[in-house]
Amino acid sequence: MPASSLAVTDVVAGYNSTPVLNGVSITARPATITAVLGANGAGKTTLLRTISGFVRTRGGQVRLDDVSLTRLAPDHIARAGVAHVPEGQGVITELTVEENLKLGLLLRRRADRAAALEDAYRKFSILADRRRRHAATLSGGERQMLVIARALLSAPRVLLLDEPSLGLAPKVVAQVMDLVRQLRDESGLTVLLVEQNARSALSIADQGVVLNLGKVVATAAAGELAADVALRRHYLGF
Amino acid sequence: MQEFVEFTLGGVSDGVIYAAIGLSLVLIWRATRVLNYAQGGLAMFTSYIALMVINATGNYWLGFVVALAAGLVIGGVVERVVIRPAAGKPHLNTVIVTIGLLILVEGLAGIIYGSKNRSFPTPYSIVGAKIGSFDLGEGASPSAIFTAVAVLAAAGLLAVLFRYTPVGLRMRASAFSGTVAQLMGVRVGRITTLGWALAGLIGALAGMLVTPQTFLYPNSMDSIFVLGFTAAVIGGLDSPGGAIVGGLILGVLLNYVTGYVGSNLPELAGLALLILVLMFRPSGLFASTATRQV
């Protein structure tokens, strides 16, 4: 599948009457990682929830290539090719590892499902060993692998990752970041990566976007953002 | 010994009916976290529909199929028209809505069909089987065997649906986490409607099976609903298998109490069992979750 681009243009969105995003514009180019950074309350998670349809836009546009996703329901957006790995992992603990993975397969053609599942087990061998276990028994890192594998099984065009390092040990964070990098390099996936851990995110990203109080305050190549000492100290905390 | 066998088989026969009602409640609870107080009333209504068809055609099985189809349709329509508008609002709203639906359905049945008791046919004989001179009682009658087979077959089919099919996976995912299900492209609204429709079908089945024993009138399913609810709680509201076991335990217990202690005590025994389970296993015997909002 050719790589896709995601364009968020002048989006205004929020909860009840309170706007959280005030005219946010971000373009994630095909087969790149775009890190979305900022302090708590900057609107990072709301941005992803708006793209995936859980928060309604009050203005602006969200487009996946030439297709408008604006105001579509979350399940429509998922079927359009946007996979969202939510903050807090989104594992269904009452299901087994394999059942969680099979959820990802529901968007694929029936004939492709078995091969895709075996392919996932080859890539994520830790999950193959635990396929019959309930997801509740997995460690935090294993759960993160599970939700990423599940998202990939839906054959997405764009992957939205919300705080994939949250609550994970530094070693596991490095593994997760390596995995995200591989997805871009080997699968040509377009990734929008929301991270509190700005240093880790910028180390693998192509471009970075800094949000503050619902507005974009900086957009630049990841290396440039990492080198901007004043911006780092003011908005990114390192 | 004969009494013991008779009471046990009778208990199993009654228990599968409580299990069927319990199963329909579990289906809805799993899908929407709603306890449908109108489930018994809807089963009563589909039984009236069946009786009209049977009386008009003389064909029991046509009435049976029409009742199940009506349960399926009514369950789905109730979800779309009555329950969905209350979704996302305080839990008490849904409780009131389902109680209101029960009053509406029972009122409608009274207006349309009248309040007199109507006898309801059975497809098979209710005369108990005998082994030599050993009478097994009504619990071993062809009708009771049909009841048990019908409920267990329905439970088995539901188990296969849930465990082995993509639709079942969608239903379970929607029940456990609607948000994650939507992220995976599941149309949660449709799946919820399907869950209510299936619950309507199982409720209609329970109505068809129990009504020959109770007569048919607008409130005929009220006490059965309470016992079905007790069965579901004993088994754990999340567990279809638990509803079956809960129903069987309850049915057998009530028959023992009726037979050995007194015919006016079974409801009391049922409530005592419910209290004991809630005291020592508040999530029920087979529930997958540790806590429940009361």
C-alpha cells in the first residue's frame, strides 16, 4: 500500500463548550514520523482523539490523502485507514492475546487474516508465546506491543500513537521507539506520535510539532527542535 | 428416592427456564450494562403473538417461529427506539426507561388481549416418564425434555457465536470496551442492537417454554423474571454459562424446598440464596469482573 499523508488544517475542537484545540494545523507527510510534543494540557491527546473521531471538530478539516475525515464516526475513520493506539494502551484485558489481535483483523479481507496473524506473531514473538493467555496477564511493555501489533493488523495507512512510553521502563521505551522507527522504515507507515518524553520522540521523528494551550507554537525538523535550547527548556522540559 | 428424583428432574426442568430468562438478561448486560426490567414483559408479549398465530393456524411450530422472530425484531427495535436515546446518561435513566417499558408492554397486552388467563399449548406431552413402576415425574416428560434441549441448544449456539465467530468477537469487544471496538472499526451501535435482538429472541424462547405451566396473562412473566434475574445474579451477570448454572441451582433448590419443606416457601428460599451469593460472591459464581455497580 502506498504511504499516505494526514493533514489537519485549522482544527478547532474540544469538550462541551470549552475548546481545547484552537486552529491547529499539522501535516504528517507519507512514511514519516511526526512527533507531537508539549506539556500536560497542551491538547496532544485531544488532537489524536479529534483525528480519530472521538472529539467532534467545530472548525477546520482533517484529511487522509484526498479523503475528508472531518466529522466521520470513529469506526468509519478506522475503516478509512487510521489506526489509533490510545493513551493507557487500550488492551481489552478480558480477551486473550489472540482475540485482541483478531480484533485488528476484522478490517481485513477474510482470506488474508490467517497469514496476517502469523506474520504478526513472527514480528512480535513474545505475543506468539502468550497467544492463549488473557491480556490482563501481560506486562506493561507486552501490552504496548499487543496494541501496536493489533493496530498494525488492521493494515492502517496512518498510525496515531498516544504516549506509547507511558509507565514503561526505560529499556522497554527504547524497544517501543525502535519498533516505531521500523514501522516507518520498513513498512512506509505514516506515524503521528504523541509523547511526553520529548527526547525519545525527537530521536526517531522526522518532524516535530510543539503544542501549547491548544495552539501550534513550533513546527520544524526533529533535529532542529532538539537543537533549539530555548524552545526545549520553555516547552519540552529538557 | 422416587421423590428425590422427581424433585430433582422437576427442578432441572424449571431451572432451564430461569436460565433462559437469565441468559437474555446477561446478553443485554454484557452488551450495554443495562438490566432490562422489561425482559419478562417482552417475553409475555411475544407469547401472546404466538398464541394468536397458533389459534389462527392450528400450527404450534409456526407460532413458535413467529414468537422467536418477533422477539428478535422487538428486541432490536427497543434498543434503537427506547434504550439508545438514554445511552450515556445517568444509569438510573435506563432503569426507569426499562421499568416504564414493562408497564407499557403489560398495559398494551391488557388492552389488546384482555386480562383473563389463557391456557397455552405445549408441543409435547407433559405426562412424566416411568421406568417400570418408578415415576420420574413431570420433570422427565417429553415437554420438559424439549424445554431443556431447547434452552441448552440456544445457550450452546450463543457460546459458539461468542467464542468462535467474528460477530461474537465484535460483540464481546463492544461489551468490554466500546471505545477500543470503535477504534478497530466495529460499528458498536449495530452490534448493540444485535445483542438486544438476540436477547429478545432468547426471552421469547423462555416465554414459549414457561407459559404452558403458568397460563398467559399480562403479568404472567413477572415472577419468572424475578427468578431469571436471580439466576443471572447467582451465575454472575457477565457470564452466559453462569446464568445456566444459576438457573439450574435455583430450579433444583426451589423444587426441594417446595417438596420437602413447604409449597409457600420457595420464593423465600430463592431470595435467601440470592442474599448468600451476594454476601460471599458478590460478583456471582462465574463473573469475570470483580466489582459491580449496584
